[in-house]
Amino acid sequence: MDIDRQRLGEHSPCLLLNEISQGDSSIFSSATAPFLDKPLPFRVLPVPARCAAGAAPYLPGSDRSGAAALRTSAPDGDGDSAAEPPPGALGTSTGSGGLDPAEVLCCYGDAASAAAALRQLNSTVQYVPYCGALSPRSALQLVRQYDVVADCSDNVPTRYLVNDACVLAGKPLVSGSALRLEGQLVVYNYQGGPCYRCLFPKPPPPETVTNCADGGVLGVVPGIVGCIQALEVLKIVSGMGSSFSRFMLMFDAQEGRFRNIRLRPKRPDCAVCGDNPSVTCLQDYEAFCGSSATDKCRTLHLLSSKDRISVEEYKKLLDEQIPHVLLDVRPQVEVDICRLEHAVHIPLSKLEEKDEEYLKYLEKRICEEKQRTDGQTSFPVYVVCKLGNDSQKAVRILQELPDKAFGPVLARDIKGGLMSWASRIDPTFPQY
């Protein structure tokens, strides 16, 4: 790519430095972005999701996503920081003369392969992989070395951890998230604006949280959010300020719309940034949130053992042709992928809404199967989903319905769901 330097400076002040570097890496060899008065050496610290999704690919000298923090003071002359940061994040640092060398610290096990992939995309940057998860023990020490943090993590405990570390260290937090076809972006703890805890003082119940493993995300969506996230990071580090310290940006990819939602102001009684904070050091965030700091599918334990059966036990009653109803509570899109032919399909959302049409359909199927029994008091209804989490929620709903709805039923869930069925009973059953 042939770029006219004078025209670039006059007409393209906001081109992403990384895009330009792919065409002519010498243009920004001294990190002199056209909209800055002087070179801006900085450190970038991505705290990535499991697959490093977020701002990092759109920050200068990086082509992968993650959460980032920038330090505007130049590192030591050799391009390294005086103190080696602890493992647990993804980061880029610039030497005193320019955008490189860079350090990449990865929060996931494949740090080396991530660095190798980045090196193929931009060989002018030095990538040093570090393996390890961000933890309360290392987070505050790490965040204090940077000026801005961009959070692209994918689970609730890590978001509280990063927020509290930023508040205690006095650093702004550029937070991005994406799920399915929607994305959000907020800048927390910046210029008197609220922090994450101001908006969400208490974590949500673990069973109400949908992760990317269950809900999925269209890859373009975190790319778009990451671009805007990187823009806000660059605006903050260059002194231009952020547009989203008091507004939340909402992106709807389905409708192709962006909209801003005004945030509540900073809470005086906030546990970490309020007038009399109760959180003065980092804590056990997995215990606080009741869930693991991972986007991997979490195993819920909502029912007692008597309300659950294994896939082996269910296979046995199938072989013995014991009358029952199997209720599949997955979304329609998952049922279209694979299903057990004899299952009755009612999405969990319809059960939660107490949808009359679906409840009558279930009642009809139960009555049909009851005719095959000898008048047993409680008719068995077994509930299945993909992994055995939603099925537990559905059993709870069925247990709370009055007997007059279906007559007495014995609702139980199948542990591990259809993925357990595929791995332990029928290896030909599709896994997704």
C-alpha cells in the first residue's frame, strides 16, 4: 500500500495505526500520530476473554482482541518495564522511540500459539507470551502499572475483579461485551463517572447468566465493539477524553442500530468507589459471584440427587419401555441441530412464561402416555437440555405448578443433558 505521508497527516488523522503499519511500518516508527503534538509511548494491557475477544486487535501494533491498559510514561530504554508484570493479562508496551517492542501477556493457556499468530500478522512487534489467569493476588499490582484498562473478559467474577482493581488503583476502565447479536460499551471510573459496581452492586444469580458457550456470539459483533473500544482507549490516552463515561453504547447487529443510554450517576454508597467504601482490597470474586471465573459451561446444582437421573439410568428405562414423557427444553435452533425423536419440545422460555398453549400441549402428551400406565400415582416426566442446567430450571418450574395442571407428576432432570448422552450412550449423536 503506497501512502502519501503529507496527505495522511492532513486528511486521515483517525486512521488506525495498526492498519497503516501493515502497509508501511515506517510511517509510525516514532509513534507520531497526526492528532498528537508529540510521540506517545504507551503500554497496552489486554485482559482477554478465553479467546481474547475485544480491543487489542484494533490497537496499534496488535492484531488480537483482549482487554487493554495503556501507560503514557515511557518504559525503560531497552523497551522493557522496570518490573516484570505478573502473569495474567495481555499487554503491549512501546519503547521510548515508538510502537514497539510489545509484550503480550495472555490470560489463557494457548499464549504461545496466540503470540505466534500475532507475529504472523505483524512481525515488527515483539510478542512475549505469559501464561496464567488474572487473580486478586496479581491484578492490583498489574493494573497500577498502566493508565487505562480495557476489559474484554467473558465472565462476571473477572469483571468485578477488574473493576475493583481499577477503582483502587485510580485507573479508568473501558469495558466491552458481546453476546449473540448485541454489544455494549461503557467507560467506568473516569472523570467522576460511575464504576461497574455503581450500576451492578450485586452479581446476578449464576443460573441467570448466559455465556458465549451457551448463547453464542457472531464474531463480527465483538470486532465492532473492539474497534470502538480501541478508539475510546486512544482518545483517553491522547487526552481527548471519552464519550461513554456517562452513557452506555448499545449495538444491535440484527437491526443495525447504535443507541446511547444515560447511566445513573456515581453512587455515594457504592461499596468500592463511594464515600465510605467497604471494599478496600481485592477479594474472592468467585465466592462473591457464586460462579467460576471462566466462560466455560458451568454446571449448576439446583436440584437434590433424588430429582436427577443419569443418562445410563434413562437409557435403562427406555430399554424397559417404561411409560414417561421426555421434555426437551432447548431453544428451537438447537433442536433443529439434533434431538431424540420421542422427546416433546417446549423451550424453557415458554415454561418460564407459563405459556398456556405450550402447557396445554404438554398436558395432552402426558395424558396420552398415562393411558399406557396402570394408574400409578405420579407420572414420570424427564427433562433434558444440552448440558443439564436448563433442565434443572425446568424441573423447578414443573414442581411449582399446581397438580390440577397435569395431575401428579414426578419431574426429574437428566444429568449432563444431551452432550452426556452423546459421549456416554450414543457416540453417533451430534455434539455441538
